[in-house]
Amino acid sequence: MIKVGIIGATGYAGGELVRILISHKDAEIVWYGSKSYINQKYSSVYRNMFQIVDAECMDDNMEALAEQVDVIFTATPQGFCASLVNEEILSKVKIIDLSADFRIKDVSVYEKWYSMKHKSPQFIKEAVYGLCEVNREQVVHARLVANPGCYTTCSILTAYPLAKEGLIDMDSLIIDAKSGTSGAGRSAKTANLFCEVNENIKAYGVATHRHTPEIEEQLGYASGQNVVLNFTPHLIPMNRGILATEYAKLKRNASYEDVKAIYDKYYGKEKFIRVLEKDVYPETKWVEGSNYVDINFKIDERTGRIIMMGAIDNLVKGAAGQAVQNMNLMFGLKESEGLELVPMFP
Amino acid sequence: MIKVGIIGATGYAGGELVRILISHKDAEIVWYGSKSYINQKYSSVYRNMFQIVDAECMDDNMEALAEQVDVIFTATPQGFCASLVNEEILSKVKIIDLSADFRIKDVSVYEKWYSMKHKSPQFIKEAVYGLCEVNREQVVHARLVANPGCYTTCSILTAYPLAKEGLIDMDSLIIDAKSGTSGAGRSAKTANLFCEVNENIKAYGVATHRHTPEIEEQLGYASGQNVVLNFTPHLIPMNRGILATEYAKLKRNASYEDVKAIYDKYYGKEKFIRVLEKDVYPETKWVEGSNYVDINFKIDERTGRIIMMGAIDNLVKGAAGQAVQNMNLMFGLKESEGLELVPMFP
Amino acid sequence: MIKVGIIGATGYAGGELVRILISHKDAEIVWYGSKSYINQKYSSVYRNMFQIVDAECMDDNMEALAEQVDVIFTATPQGFCASLVNEEILSKVKIIDLSADFRIKDVSVYEKWYSMKHKSPQFIKEAVYGLCEVNREQVVHARLVANPGCYTTCSILTAYPLAKEGLIDMDSLIIDAKSGTSGAGRSAKTANLFCEVNENIKAYGVATHRHTPEIEEQLGYASGQNVVLNFTPHLIPMNRGILATEYAKLKRNASYEDVKAIYDKYYGKEKFIRVLEKDVYPETKWVEGSNYVDINFKIDERTGRIIMMGAIDNLVKGAAGQAVQNMNLMFGLKESEGLELVPMFP
Amino acid sequence: MIKVGIIGATGYAGGELVRILISHKDAEIVWYGSKSYINQKYSSVYRNMFQIVDAECMDDNMEALAEQVDVIFTATPQGFCASLVNEEILSKVKIIDLSADFRIKDVSVYEKWYSMKHKSPQFIKEAVYGLCEVNREQVVHARLVANPGCYTTCSILTAYPLAKEGLIDMDSLIIDAKSGTSGAGRSAKTANLFCEVNENIKAYGVATHRHTPEIEEQLGYASGQNVVLNFTPHLIPMNRGILATEYAKLKRNASYEDVKAIYDKYYGKEKFIRVLEKDVYPETKWVEGSNYVDINFKIDERTGRIIMMGAIDNLVKGAAGQAVQNMNLMFGLKESEGLELVPMFP
């Protein structure tokens, strides 16, 4: 039984880690870290867990935690994990960081987009970018995994095979993404009140959203070139779900079957990626509560562009589910253990 | 492995049966009945099931089905199950009927409220009302289970211990219930369009809703007297969930502790009923996707009334989950098998 | 042109006052008070008002304000208006208070339910309870109007004619009310975040909500007896709207026509109260954005009860619209001036 | 007083025409056409209109109507208006067609995208494309106005000044649009049920949506070149509102001030177009219920692209509001008459 500690267990991503791990047959949560709720019953913060989780919230003490658990999930604000991790801790425990601290290999890019000094750049190189379908082998041997962002998971996986195969002009790539409101977190802000979000849609972080360099870096590795793109997130009046609609010029003529074959080459055996049937487009509701990524595409011969679409549950494949998938890989478990969650509809 | 057939697999309750049974380790669905979608892939109707369910929809042939399966779930309109069931079928297969056909023991009451002739009244007496926490022993030995309605499950369980112990004046009982829109089914009606339901609330079926006599009959058994009450359902702009707010006069002085002790007496050992902590009131989101019933109460000394509140997921404990709970009991399985679903929040 | 000052112009009720008064042909807002946003453009707080309102937010200075305006609306927390009002101010300006400070005539009841000392009890007697359809004549001559609460407006008007005519047993009256989330205000609280309210319903303030004594007092005046009742509010995932479902025993046999005649007697000539056609029940969407109250009832002969239902827009008839209706009466304008708002559907 | 007839008065756009025209001081609706509801009270179809509209629904008889009214609005399916209009009718009455029949000047383009034969191509040339801010002068003298589509109004106006001034590379233009569900109409389809739309987002009509050629034609006129672009609509779980996010390469270096000056040149005096302040992006809620278009942009120097964003209420500026704006122009009334609707928030 793998002993698990969660730091930041009372945010939405932390809550989803608990929901998933509670039913995981090889893992056991022994530390529900939440500085804001120390000594309070976890189930008084998330009452869906009443009579399911009996534990109280603990402090964010990573050193103490490293003595007691096999793996630490940090579902914390940017900068937190980087400020605490050190060689001694990493020698005792594996870390899966759900923040952005170790996602970006170029520390200057991180420091520019996140407007903060990186506290432990010495671990950036070692850290594995935990997008399982792309970096599976490295994840298996990692001590420190940088769990990808929600928008980035969806954005990258939707375009990855075509970037990798050189089918699309990377300079023409535009990603228009739409997210449910749980992505904004659980802190009390006027802008996230029900009455402000409901019956409304807006773009935000236009040309400045922090997930941009993460997407660019990863699609840069895939395509073997420097990638600079437009990424525009939008806030949608729903709890969960991200839909990415991506536009790119085709570099050569390609039929539906050609493109489908490329997607199948990369994803045909992937349990959690479903390339949909022709002309069936992803909907976030079809993946809600599950670790699936639903993907499809449409070639527009009039414009010479391909429109790629991907949908995930931002809290599962976009955060907690992918983190558990990484844990499974790191501990030699079945990759889908605890993640055979059937999407809930309606 | 129990072989399962579902008639009406493409309604919302049928879809939820599939979601739950897919992960049930002792059951296997072998017949996805849906007259409207015969020969179409089930996953083309519910695309959340893509790459999970490969089967096609079948006809509603109960006789053929009885040869092939161990249990039939009928998630069909009123009158359907009663029109097809017969002794030969019941000798071969167990039936769990999610419609109202066998819920009401007094056939004249059924015929009056449902405005239809009952097609097989000879089975009404045998049929067990499948409210597991109340009729567990009878369910174990049943061939034919009448799975309770969604509003009724919530309404009855919320008041049951106090009715049973004679603490409340049954003539004073008023049930004001609120339901998500999946309770209205998946058929295309203008009144259930997004724009008609969203940003709106209304009462409907005032003083005439068909779940009324079912609640009255069961609370009549519990209290040992004839019960006539007001039940008012309301439509809420959300997908899932029922909240019942119930009002009754206390027949004698009772403290919080007295009432809590009564609830604990009946529900203290029930896995799926959670009596909440003092002054914490049920919210439908805390049970979403799960088989839980969350219950609590407040004594109002000013008026001498007690306000009881209960919340369920109408598609799980209010339909498919309870049906599987009944199946587990009927086949000698662990009662919670396949039902250890952690509520999803948010 | 009536000069208007609003204190608390950046709450949801304050915002609605602005929306309505902007189109009022005899009134002009000259003071947008909002302590939290002093010197900021009003339209930077409510961007729907961009290029419509050019003013900046001002301090909450009631004395200065009294020199400049003809009427002050206080859309402020409880206790604020009572702490500032004095004879000198009232000699210069009319006040319409949207808080509870002057709604309850029995100061000890106010102090008990609101847990605060009343700062100017000497004005309670003078203050007119501004439920226009009930107290029209007194409003006309008032200096200080206590604008009714949202739940109370809906709850009282729904039952008023039957209470007044002695048709219902006031001891049996139960009010189960449901409100959209704008009623919770615009302050940043976790419980009001989109993800906490959406797809959820709960009761709150059970047997303790502060609108209870206000309803009891007014229905007490109507029925000529002391009224103690149950009032239970619920939070609904929608922006606007209140639906009250009310239950009471009929004191004597009454047909549909009898009851309809009573409603028509009181409301037949009221522009803003619509008694719906037989068996058509109120829906909040049908009054959204307007000053209407939609009311109907159903007699349940089985239980001897009548179920009364009323719907309003909580921000209009439940707050700002009624406040403007009061202003119109106080200044001798056409009562419906600025309030001929057609409900918006969908 | 202008006499108005509406054909298709019971669809959502028709209902919105009624909402707006009821408060229009120079117009009077004398014919509520609705084939589906002939002889039924209009207010029994839209109960928000109870006691406001007393009329019954009439047949779709355009010839009879032409005798009785000054202007006919056709809020009907494609093909309807073109099949009935003729010279005699046009000699008696002005027509504002809310369908696509006369929007596209190239009849072969119309017939290809709409898969139907055009029944009266002889009027296409005469028909004026009723985008008031662009074609104001022609509208003034028109007998037949083709009222623009909802997506197209938003998409065109957002990019128009930059297309007109040649600032953007028209071949690079991509429009990613998001619409509330009222755009899907009021007919009963499973895909538009509350439970299917709520908590969900999807793209649809990818590379094939019929508003594409309309946008291309109009932006072609503006830019003076043939335009072929990508337009992708998405369905959002809200009642009203369209947000268009548009991406294009800048053809030359341009600062924020340069671009702002261009927008101001075209829209600075337009009452219904609000170019927002720097870094404030449009939100659909800020225009809900009103005839405003909110627009803004962001230059991304990294990619050399400009991101333009526009928001409208699809039923107002995207349909009924613009139709009334056209009527005002055609009859020499104040352009904003009846349209000074303040956006409703929340």
C-alpha cells in the first residue's frame, strides 16, 4: 500500500485527488495537508466526504511528511513546491507537483511569465513533465514529476500527433480554449461568484496567460522547432470541463484518412485518449468525472486549415487524474489503476 | 457473473444503470434494450460510453431476454412492465421494475392516479417495494421488485424513522420537493429545453403528482395509519439531485438529542444514509453521482414543528443505484457492490 | 426632476436601482454612494453601465447628501440607516431604506432576530412599511419608508388576501421559499462561488431566517391575530427570482371561484400583481427583470389545504423596483413610472 | 403610429420583437403570426406577456397582412420569406426579413450553403443588408431589409474597421464564436434539452456553418477583396449572448493607440457600439437584454497577431433589436427609439 500525502488538499484539485485516491486499491491517503483548515475535519470542508474521510487537516510540513509517506502531491500555488523541495526530501519520497514550478525547462521563461524567482532551479532538469502519453518512460523513473496544467494537457494532446509528424505549420497554430469555473480555484473572489459567472462568457489573460509558454515548450519538443502561438482562455458557466479548439494550416494536402491514421498511430493504444468517429466533435460532458481526452478534427479545404478539438475534465485529466496516472507509472502499478472512472451523463 | 438485461437503456435512468453496472464486478450487461435505437451503437446514443460499451441497442423483447439473462431492469414508461410480465418469465428471471407499475399495493389507487388499467394486477401482491433500508429482508427473497420513485425515495426516507416511532402528526405532514431536470426524462419537449428551464423555477403537478399515493402508502405502513399529505414537486435548473423539505407537527416535546437518537436507531448502521451533524443541512451537490441519502432536521420550538430535509441523486439512489442495490440483495451479493461511488464535488 | 442619491450603489440591489432609475423620466441620480469604490468610475464596477453612467462613486455621507437630493435610497447592511438618520436629515429629504432597520414595528423583535441594538427606535413608528399594494395611502405621505425584504414581499403578497379575509388558518401557514443567488449579495464568500452554488440546492437559515418576523408581523396585521409560522428559504442556481410555495388549512369550504374572487377583490386592479389563469402556476422566468408578482393557488380537497404560489424578481419587486414604486407614490408621480419593464424571456 | 405585423412571433426572436415593440412609442403590433398556435392567446405561449399582450396568434398570411400593416417582420425559417414576397406586397408594405433569404448577394452561394433553391432571386439585388452601422444610408431607403444573422452581426462588427482600413491580413482571419442556447430556437429537440446543454460545451457546424458565407461576403466588401475564413460556432450553457474571438495577422506594425483610433473612427459616434477601455474584454452579461455591441482587442507582439473580441445579445442586436433599429431607420424615426434598453446585470 502506497502511503500518500497531499499538500493543498482543500483546493478543488486537492479535493479531486481525494475523490480518486479514496477508491484506489493500492494507495492510502495518510496526510490531508491544508494550512487554512488545520485541525478541522476534512469532511467539514468537503461535506461530500462525510463518513468517507474521517481525518483532520494537517499543516504543510514537507519534511515531516517525507518521513511518513511514499509520495507527496503538491496541489499548491506557484512557488510553494520549489521553495520547499530539497535533495534530502527527494531522497526519501517521490513528489508529484501539480503547480507550474517544474513544468518549464527554461527557468528564465518561468520567471518571466510567473513574475517570481525560482527557488530551486537545480531540480528543473531532473523533473519530468508528466504528460503520460508523451513522456511515459521518463515518468516511470522519475523522483519529481511536474504535472501538466489543465489547459496545457488538453491543448498539447489535441495537436501533438500532427505537430510531431510535421503536418501542420506551427507558426499558424492558434488555440482558443474554454474552461469551466473550477479551474479558477476555490478562493473567494467577486469575479468567481455565481452571479458573475452564470449566464456569461468572457476571454481573459488574452495573449498573457501563463499556460502559453508551457504549451509552446512542449509542442516545440514535438515539432522540433521553436513554437510561438496564440492561446486564449475563456471562462464558461459550468463547473468542469475544458474544450480546446485549435486552428492550423496544413503543410501538405491530407485527407481525413491520412490525418486519422496519424492520430491512431499515436493514440490508437492509449486507454485515456479517444479519437472520436468522423464528424463527431468532442463535448466536455462526455468526459466529465473521467480521465479521458476526447479528440477529433475537421479539414477545411476552403481555407487549407485543420481544426482540431479536444475535451477533458480539467480536474481529472487536467489535474488530479493525470497526477494519479503519473503515480501509477512511478510505482509500477497498472497505469489505469483507480482511474477507470466512467464519465457521468447527464 | 450475473447476466443483466436492461429494457429502456437509453433513457437517463437506463443510462445511469449502464454507468453503474459497467463497473460492477459481479454483473455484466448483455442486452441494451431500446426500441427507439434498435441496431444503433449504444455509444452513439450516449457518447460518454465510446470505447467503453461496444454493444448495439436491441428490441424490447422480454420473452427472448428471459432466456438469456438472470435479471431484467425495466426503465420504461408506466404500464410497460405490467403489460409484459407473466408467470413463465418470472419463473426464469428476476425483474426489477423502475416504473410505477408494482409500487402501489392498492390497484384502484394506481389506476386512478395513473389513469390506466393495470395489466397484471395478479403480481402486485408478490412484488416487493424495493426501498432497501426499509424492506431489506423481503427484497432478498423477491422475484419481482418495484423500484421506488425518485421523489418517493427521498421523501419517505427523510421522514420514515419519525413516522415509525410516532413522533410526528401524520396529518400535518407537508412535503415540498425540488428536483433537477433529468427527472423529466430525455424526450424532446419544449418545456424541458435549456432556455425554458435555465434561470427558472416552478412548481408543477400541484396536489396531483403521481408520487403522492406512493409516499402516502409507504408512510402509512410506517406509521400504522392512513396518511393523506401534500406533496409539491418543483423543477430546478440543475441536472441531478432532489431535495425534500418536510414539515410536521411534533406530537410530543422532543429535544435535538431525542430526535437524533431516533434517526440513529434506524439509520446508524446504514451505509447509504448519512444523518448529518447538527445544523448542517443537506445539499444535493454533496451526494451527486453517489447512492447516498443525506438527512437532517431542525426543531422549531416557536411553531412546534420539525423540519426534516433529505437529499439524493435522483438518478442514483432515486433510480439506478437503488435498483442495483436491490439486485445485490436479490443475488446474495454485498449490498454496496458497485455502489461505492464517491460523490463528485464540484 | 427628482434628485436621487443612492447609498450602497454597488451592491446588486443598488445596481438594479441604477438600471431602473436611469430610464425613469422624472428622476436623476446625482450621487452614487459606495464606500468600497470611492472615486472609481461607477461603470468600472458595473461594466454594463459603460457609456451610460459617467459618474464616480462617492462616500456614504448622508448629511452632505441630504443637502443635494430629494430622496435617498439606502441599499446598505442592517444597522447602517438607523445609525445615521436623524430629524434634521428627515426634514430635508425623504428616505427609502432597503435594509430591515425600519421594517419591524416591535423593536425588541428586531433586536432579537438581528442581534443588534437599534440606533434610532424613535423613527420606527413613523416609518411606513412600503408594500405599496397594502399600504399605498400611508406611503404617499411618508418621509421614511421601510422597503420590504425580497422573501417577505413575495411571501406576504401571495397569502395576503386570504389572510385578510380570514379564509386560512394562520397557525397552519407554512412558507417554503426558493431564491436565486443575487439575494446573497455581491460580497466574496466561498459559499457563493459559482462552483458551490451551481448544480446544487440547499435550505438555509431553517427556522431562524430574519425575514420570518417581518412576514409574521405583516400577516398578523392582515389577519388581525398573532401569527407564528414556518419560513424556509432555499438557494437556487439561478441569478434572479423568488418563488414562494405556501401551505395553509382552509377554515371553511371554498371553491376555486370563491378564492379567485378574493384574489381579484384585492388585486384585480393592481398593475403589478397578476393572478394567473386556473392551473397555470407562477414561474420566476416570467417575471424576470420586471416589477410583476405572479400569483396562483390550488385547492387540495384531499387534505383540506390550499397551496398558494407567488413569483417575483427579487431585485425588482423584491428590492429596487418596489423602492422606485414607493418613490413614485411619495412624490405624486404615476405609480408605474419607470417600472413598465416587460419581463425578459428566455 | 406604425402598424407592425410579425410572422413567426412565437419563436425566440419573434418573442423578443414583441418584448421590444411593446415599449416602442411609435409602433404598434397588430398581427402576431404563428402558424403553430393559431387562435391561441399569445400570452399562453409566452406567459411573461400575460396582461401585457391580449391578442391571439394569427395565420402566416402575408397578402392579408400587407393590407393591414406598414411593416412586416418575418422571423421564420429559411426559404419562407423568399417564397411569399412579390412586387405587389412590396409596393404596399416594407419587409424586414430576419431569415437568411436576402442576406447573400450571390444566389449560387446561398443555394449551396442553404441547400435550397431561392424562390425570388429577383429581389436579392434590391434587398439591403441591414447592418445599420455599416449600411445606414441604404437602409433608410429600403423596401426590403435582410436583417443580419446573430453570429454574423457580432463577427462582422468586431473586425469591420480593421478590415476596412486594411490593417489585417484577411487570409489569416479566424473567428471562434460562442453562443447561448436561445440561438438554437424553441423547437423541441433532444440536443437542446436542459440536461444535454447544461454543464457542457461543444463546437458544431465546424467549417460548414451557414453564417460563414455571410461573414465572408460582408468582410469582402469592407476589405475590397475576396475573403475566405474559418468560422467555428460553439454552444454555451447560457440563455443569451454571443462572444466572438477573432484572430488575424497585422499587415503592418500598429500600436494600441493606432488600432484604437481606427475603431474610434468608425464607432466613436455609434450609440450601440462600445469600444471598451484598454485591457477590458467584452463579456456577454454586460450587454444582456440590450442592443449594444461591446468590442475590444489585444495586440500580441510575440505572434504579430491581433485578437479582436465582440459581445452581443444574440436576440437583441443579433436579431430583434437590430430589426427594430432597421425599422426606425426605414421610417425616419430616431434610430434608438425603443432600443434604449439598459443591460441587465446580474
